Amino acid sequence: MIRIPQTYQVRAVCKRTRKEFRFEVETKNIKNIEAELGDRYVVQEIKRKQTNLEKTIERISVSPVTEDDLLKLLEFLAKALDRGVRIRKALEFLLASEEKRSVRILIQQMIDRLQEQFSSYYDIFKEFPEHFNHTFLGIVRAGESTGSLAENILQYIDDRRKMMNQTKMIQAVFVKRGVLFAVVSLIATIIVTFVIPQFTKLFENAPNVPDILIILNAMADFLKAYGIIVILGTVGGVIGFIFLFKHSYRFKKVFDWVLFKVPIVNDIFKTYYTCQYLYFTGTLLMKNVNYIKIMDILIEQTTNIPFKEIFEIMRENVIKGVPLQEMLKRSEMELKTNYRKIPRGYLLPSLSQALEMGAATGNMGQILYDAFLSFEVILHQKIQKGINIFDKIFYAFIILLMGVLFFAMGTAMAALYKNAGSMV
């Protein structure tokens, strides 16, 4: 029997120095590994390394890592770091106790990354952008620079769980409305495409056909003739939009700007990014992080291009020596300046008041973080208000749509009864 060489990952302890080492050995027989290493090492573990095909199949076949899974993982790591446990030992413990396969894969990948050369925990987490976003990476970078990594991660977890609860509420609202809209749209399409034409045929000998039936019958003819083209065009438009949004900076910038101009949505955006600024600045100033470094972190994790440019302007002005409270106040009052002005209407005007108070008290970090806690409540209130307004518009549209269809059918029935004599 011909054996094909396979690669094995070996964990062994040196008999002389008692240090732990990891090797990758390619061999046809696993027994050869112990024979080769037995003189100098005590072999602790031998595991066959997966091929790229096996890794791909495994990623496809297992359930994905959820954000809740990540927060549990990070919470354990943060508490371990707080107690002085090395991150590698903590990950190895998690690997042995974790039941979910996809999480075990992620943990193993992180352990593998730890075996390579790295200069900080930031270097480890940034290798997995699909799991750890810019906000978290910024928190890690700031925590390492201040020696408060565990504290920063635990605070991030607490804030993310609050936001997750808010997000789940919004998602539940839109999923329910989406299902209702899909059902109503399907019913409306069936009525317009198949039921209305049957009513129209009954009026072939009638002197007068209701106008609404003529309009709906024309819509039915259009859907029958071009329905496939409409569907394909819609799908193509969605795919094209996603492609441009991901790969075209100019398109994304225009879209972000247009989205900001939408009533209600713009108010939520202003409050959200003001909260982001207050959270990062307040939290990290209290940990003695340099303001320029804070802005670097904030800029890196901001995805909305207009707000990203605003934070870049603020950073540039601070480097020039312009006080924060002065640049915001002059921008709001449209006063002349010798530095780049911040575009009006994006950040909430009350932000300048918080900055002035922080400058006056000499405790900028605490003042801004307290302001964040207040604005966070306002943000949730504005989101709830937006949901309520959306609900009213949505249900008004559904009632209007069904009202038009019932009116059309009722008008047709009344016209049939009225013209019954002339149609015989």
C-alpha cells in the first residue's frame, strides 16, 4: 500500500530547557515523528494539518461565527488578561472547552497566528477583519497604548451588547414589515395580473368600462409582457449597486451624502456619529491617550465618508493648534477662520457646548463621556421615533394599495350589475 506524505502539527517540550515548541513535520508514518523527536523532546500532541480543500469544505459546512459568539470569546480573553493569564493559554483552554465548530476553527487560527511573529495584540486581531471590525481594533490599539486592554475590551463588550439589543429590535421590525409587504405585493400582483383581466373580459359588450379597470388591465398587460425583464433588471440593479458601493469611492460618497439628506435618517446619523466622537474621545482621553491618536482610531473605524472627512478636518486643525471648542463654535456661527472649517449640519450643535465645558473644567475626558451617556439615550429615542414614523407610512401604503384593489373590484361588480341588461 502506497502512503502519501502528510503534514502534521506537533507540540513538544524540550527535555533540557523545558520550553514548549511547535513543529510542522511532513511524513508518511506518524510513528516516525516520535522516533525522530524522542531523544530531545517530549511529544505532547500530534495533529494532522488540514489541506486547503478541507479548510474550504469545513468553512462551508459549519454554521458561521455570530457576534454573540465573538463577544463571549472576547469577554473570556479580557478577564483572563485582567488576571495575568497569557492570551495563548486562554485560547488553548477555550479550544478544549468550546463546542461550536466554527468558533473552534477561529480559535485555532488565532493560536496559529500567535506562533508567528507579531508586535502587539492588534496584529493578531487585524488578521480576522471578517470577525473584528475597525471599532474593536481601535479599542485594542488604544488599550495597548495605555496598558488598559482588558478594561477597554470589557467596556466595548458592554456597549456592543447594548447596540445589539437595539439592532435586533430594528431588525425584527423590518423583518416583520418585509414579510407583510412581500405577502401583500404577491396578492396584489396576482389580482392585477390574473383576476383583473378576467373582469375586463366581462365588459367586452358593455358600453362603458370603469377607468380604473382600464388602468389596471394595462398594468397587467405590461407585467405579462415585461415581467421577466423587470425582475432581471431589478436584480441586476441591486447587484450593480452593491458592486459600486463596495468598489467606487465616489459612488459611496455620493450615496452617503444623499442618505444624510433624507429627513429623520439625517437626524439619527448626526446623533450616532456625535455619539461615536464622544465615546471614543471621552473614553480614551480618560486613559491619557493622545488626541491625535484618538482621531486616527476614530477616522479608521468610520465608514461614512462625509463624517470621516469631518473627523479628518478636526484632526488637521488640532495639529495646527486650534482649540476644539473654538473650531466648532466658529463653524456653527459661520465666522471667518484661518483654518479649515467643519461643514455645518453634520455634528450636533450641542457638541461644542460639551467641549467648552470640558475645556473650562479641565476634565475633558469625563465631560465628553458623560455627554455620550446622555446622547446615547437620545439616540435610542430617535431610532424608536424613526421606527414609529416608518410604521405609519408603511401601513398607510399597504392600506392604500389594498384599497385601490378592492375599489377596482367593487367598481367592476357595480358596473356589471348596472350594465347587465345591455351585455346580454
